[in-house]
Amino acid sequence: MKIAILHNKTCNIWRTTKGIIEGILKEKDLSAEIEAIVVANDAKAKERHFAGSPQILVDGQDIDPMAGKVTNYHESGCRFYVWKDKLHEGPPREMLEEAI
């Protein structure tokens, strides 16, 4: 399994998310390659379909069910996640567990 954490330089929620992912992998006795990728500008954001930090890809697929509806790709800002009718500043643990 390959997990990519795309993030920008201003939103540090990706660090917490990485720790949660590492914890889930350890708890489930799974191994994965985890790569942190900086999205430095709007051109790179458009190229990677990046809609804010952090964006988590598991084997190349965005874990956010809402990702397919995003059409505005930009480098700046933190990404909010809607999960089970609640707004989260980063991907909630339950979403990460289901994706992994």
C-alpha cells in the first residue's frame, strides 16, 4: 500500500494526520510507504487536483468521498472534510481507518 500526504507549506494539520495514519498502520499490523509531498503553487495544485492541505491518497485514490466534486484547485489553505454530517479540519480517524 502507498499513502501520499499532499500538503502546502502553511497548514500543518498534515503532521497530525501522518501520526494518526502511522498509529492505524501499527494497530492493524500493516505496512505502507508513506510519502509527504509539498504542493508549492497553484499550478502544482491543479496538476495534482489538490484542494487544500492535507490531501490523503491511498494507492492513488483520494480518501475523501467528496473529492470528485471539487473543481477549484489551489495551493493555499487547509482542507476541511465533511464526514458523517460533521465538519473536520483534517481527515477524521474513522475516515482514515476505512481508507486503509
